[in-house]
Amino acid sequence: MVKEALVNQIVCIIYNSIMFNPINRLAAILCLLVTFNSCKQATDKNAQATNTTDKQWWKKAVVYQIYPRSFKDSNGDGVGDLNGITSKLDYIKSLGINTIWLNPVYSSPNTDNGYDVSDYRNIMKEFGTMADFDNMLKAMHERGIKLVMDLVVNHSSNEHEWFKKSSSSRSNPYRNYYHWWNAERGKPPYRYSLFDVNHDAWKYDSLTNAYYLHYFSVQQPDLNWENPKVRQEVYSIMKFWADKGIDGFRMDAYQFAAKDTTFPKFPVNGQNFMKYYAIGPHLHDYLKEMNHEVYSKYNLMSVAEGAGNSLQDAHDMVDADRHELNMAYAFDGVGVAQANGYSLIDFKNVFSRWDSAFAKKGWLSIFLANHDQARLVSRFGNDSEAFRVISSKMLNTFLLTMRGTPYVYNGDELGMTNAGFTKVSDYNDVALLNEYQHLKQTGGDLNKYLQSAGKENRDNSRTPFPWNNSTNAGFTTGKPWIGINPNYKTINAAAEEKDPNSCLSYFKKVIRLRKDNPVLVDGKYTLLDKSNPEVYAYTRELNGKKLLILLNFKSKTATANTGIDLSKAKLLLGNYPATTKSGKLRPYEALVYQL
Ligand code: NOJ
């Protein structure tokens, strides 16, 4: 863009000089000044992102994920917004984190809370304006906080101009921006839709007598990545935000973008689901092209949701020598937890396997929660009165002492719990509402469904952030868009800030520990006491420094059999007020030793 502007202006100067007219010469000089100024501004913005000499800053990052709709409402409409986030940046800074991942804030009709984008270069009205965004970004950078934006380009909203044109006629130039199947070919081969009432990913559109593909809801048509124009549109959108100075992209559902568009018949047993849906033959070509067009030109963090079908896929996506992305985001870890609990052995195996895949090259994200999962402590810990605080501290110790970039979902630093929703009217989630409809139509067990949703549904983690114990938890002066967790009277930021033993105060200590000990970022990970079903024990080692981490994942006392003599070990951190060196761990105890 800058180069283009410069070329234009040089042409303009030559033209004016040829005219030999003093007024035009003056115009030419002004022209040059304006050009240099705008070039300088663009370079300065990029410099903000690139002047950090550390091209791998994202390895040291601790990512704090903000669900903007639920974080802080500044104008009383019941919906969180950008000015709300800006007003809370000092709180975020006080946590010690240095990177924010923001769920989508682009214009959207909000079928899927922003994951249905109708204009990629604008801000959702409920969230504010572009000026609010610029102001927020500036305020983040002033505090040394980087911003990673969600990029939702497997699909757009059906209200996006591209789709409106695409669906208007078979011969429209935008027709090929999406996947269409003309009805005279018969019904398209079945594809499952994740959010559709009928589980059908093909929607018939009578205007052009054709079906369009939507892996998610009918309002989220899939973009056709085989069309080079679509890819160029996306790169141009990415540059638009990168030129504003943002620091990275989290690419939503990206593996679905590359699909087998011959749409082979789907196996009846659903086996090998991903092969038919995603990670198509061109996935790595697209990523390489994107890297060449965008990532290579800026200093951006890049992470795609999902990490492929195999460790090899994941590795290929983030192997620096291949020039694709810089960080993998694998789901196996969160996938371990089931409604009836999980096996710690499975949990350890998953994290150890993933660590080994990136032991020499590549980099992994470490997370146990996000806006698509139930609350961290309710799912992986114990949210009973007796154990909520201690188990939440233990889980955050895990997240912040593993190798990889930790992602913390907003509210988990407070030990927020599941929402306690019981009725379908409590929910907003398009996936839940459509599945409920589906079960109703097909005679499914609605009560059973709601019971399991109470434990597992993603709206559990989307309740408003509790800032204090005043009305509506200090989130809004209006009517909140979704119910507030009734336990906000005790679980809230203001109360926890005052309490040295709160989840929040402990969370800040673990972050500090990670910052003070580079061994926790780059150090080698070694699993100990592998078959212990209660304790997760591992060491981290770098340049002669070795830390031992012991985590009791259970509600009863457990023993770690690491064979390590702790008598000379120095205790760096523990989640109980007073600790012993007995090797016995109290319920959900977390200990970090320097050996
Ligand atoms: C993954 C996102 O995390 C989720 O919230 C969204 O519903 C789907 N992708 C569709 O965009």
C-alpha cells in the first residue's frame, strides 16, 4: 500500500514538473510532503509491531482471552464493548499478562456472536466504532500489551455483501466466492453441519435453484478458498488490520477452509470425519501463500484453531522452515474432559505427547478453556465450596508452568464457575438452540440434553465478568444480554483484589513466577511418575536450572513418587498457605520447587 502510494505520488510529481508551472510545482512539493508523512505514519505503525527485535515474542506471551460481549459494558446497553475493555486495561495489566486475544469485533448480525462477519473492515455497532478500536489499541500498546484479533474466514455471514451478490444469480462474479451445488445435479452428498437444526450443511436456495454449503449455521456460508480472489480478499483484510498495528491473528476454524470440493460420498459410520470435512489437499499451500502475502511482511503472532489430523499435520503448520504459522492450537487436551470426569493418566499422556511433537521445532498453545468450553474449574477442577479456590489455583499453576504459550480465558483468574443455567431460555448459543430444536423435532430427550448442557455448554463461560458485588456485578447499568452468575457476590474482581489468598492474587504470583523464570518458557519438559493416577509431576530444565512441578488433581491426599530428594529443594510457589516437604500433597495441592 505504501509502495503504491509512493509510486502514484512520484508520477504526480513528474507530471507537475513537466507542466513547469510554479503553482503546480508547489502542488507537487505538497504532494511529496503528504506522501512522506503518510509513508512515515504507516511505517511507524508497523514499527510498533516490528520494532520489537524479538521476532519470537509470542513464545514469551501469556495470552488473556477476552470475550468482548461479556467483559465490560460502557454505555448501559447490556452488551460489553470496546470502550469497556479500554476502561479495564489497568486491571488486565495488573495481572501481568502481555497479550490479549479478542473474539471477533467486526460488523455482524450476531447469529453466532460475531463469528458471522458481515463487514471485515468495520466494528460491530454494539461494540462501538473504529475510533474506539484505534483508541483501545493505542491504550493497549501504551501498557505494553499486544493485541491478537480473531480472523473468521472459513465462512462469512449470509449478510455479507459477497454472499448477497453470490446468491443473487448463477452468473454473478461473486458466485464462486462460496460453494454452490446446482439442484439439477440432484441432492449434494451429505455433509453434517455443526449448528444446523437438521444437521444438514447444504441449504437449498430457490432463487438460483442451488444449494450452498454451511458447516456452521445457515447464516454462516462457507467461503470458497479455491477461488484465488477470495484468498486475495482475505490477505487484503489482514493487511488492513496489520497496518493498524495489531499484533496477530487467531484464525477461526481455519482447517475447514481447505476441503475436498469434489465432495466424495460421506461414509455412513462417519468414520474419518475430518478427511471429508477439512484439512484438504491445499491447506498447506494456502498457509504458505498467506505467509508470503501477509505474515512474512509483519511481526505477527499466527495461530489457527485446531492442529490438523495428526502430529505431523500440526508440526507442518508451525515448522518455521516451512513458513506457515507460528503456533499450533490442539484440542486433544480440552477433549479429555467428559461430562462424568476424566482420567488424569489420559490428560498427562495427551500433554506429554503434544510436547514431544514440538520438543525440537515448532510451538504449541497451552489451554484448558476458552469461549467454546465450560468453565475451567467446573470442568477440570472442583467447583464445590470446599475445593473451588484451591483447585482453580492448581489448574492455573499447570497452565503457566507448561512448555508452550499459555492462554487464560477471562474470569478463570477469579475461579469463575459454570453458570447454573437450567432452562433453554437461559441460553443464547446458536448451537444449543438449534440442537434443542432438532431434538424436539426428532423426539429426543430434552431434559437429558439440558442437564448435560448445564455442565458442558459454552454459554457457561460466557456470563458477564463480575467486577464487583454491586448490581449486575458492575458489568452493566442496563439489562445484561445473558444471565449473570449468581455467585458474583463473592466471586468478583474487587473482592479478590483485596484478598491475598484469592484465586486472583495467586494467579498474579504464578504469572510473575513464569516471567522470572525463563526455564518455564523454553525449558525441556519431562514427565515423572507417569502412571500415578492422582498426581501430575514434571520437571522443566534449561541451562542447568531445573524446576519440579507437583500437582495433585484429586480431592484427597496423594503421594508423588518422583524419586527426587526434596530436602535441598527450594520451594518457589505453593497454593496452600503453609507447605511441607513430605512428598505428600493435600487435595489439589500445587508445588513448584527449584532443584
Ligand atoms: C470456532 C469458534 O471458536 C466458535 O465460537 C464459533 O462458533 C465457530 N468457530 C464458528 O465460527
